Amino acid sequence: MLSSPRFLVCLRHYRACVDSVVRRALSAVRTTTARDEARHQMLTASDHDAIARSWIAHMLPLLRLMRQHPQIVHSVSVGETHGSIAGVLAQRFGFPLEPVDLADTFNPALYKADADVDIRLSDDVAALAERVWQALLGAHASAERLESAA
């Protein structure tokens, strides 16, 4: 058991996450020779609501953790890093880390800061995802204020 754990949460907008899953699934369709796998990947790529609901399901426990334990959960919003999570951590905590561009740590074909694909979400899923996103940003801002005060 960890005596004093710390958590780093990287926040990424739901539309960018949906876009990433769609592009990965379409890439898999182009490279697979198995028909069933190709069909599965096409179904994945076409169901933007399901991808967004999965994002929501993964973000809600993180949101709860961020709200309940702001002193041990450190969050970084990918949109605010200006390309380097290591740079943000170095600045925030004084870690001796070299800023490394996100583009240099991810496959550029799979990672983009903004959505390329035309993301089509139903109104109810989009509204819920947006509420969760705003709550994550609120918890992130609260934690930053707490860290600044310390």
C-alpha cells in the first residue's frame, strides 16, 4: 500500500477523445484483413454517442477523486499545456523535467489537440458530456487555487 499517493490526471476534451477513437478505428479498418474485426471497427467509428458515453463513464470517477481529494490529485488540462505536460509539471512543482512537445510523445496520426472528424452527438449525450467537462475544469481550477495558496 502506498503511504502517501499522488495522482496526475490529464484532462482532454470529449470531442478530441471521440475524434481519436474514430481515427484509430478507421485506421484499424484499413489495416486489418479480418472481416469481423473490420466490421467491429466500423461500428465503433460510427457510434459517436457510445464513445462519448464511455468517456463520461471514465471521467466521473476521476471527477469524484478530484473533488474528494484535491490535495493529492494534480490535474493538467491538455489544452492548457501548450504542448508539454512535462513543462507544466516542471513549472508547477519545480521538477527537473525537460519540456517535451505532446506531438513528440504520441503518434501524430492518432493524437491531435482538436477534433478533425465531424463529431455527431445526440443532444442529451452532448449536454451530459459538456456538464462533465465543465465540472472537471471546475475541479481542476479549484485544485490549482488550492496549490497556489499552499
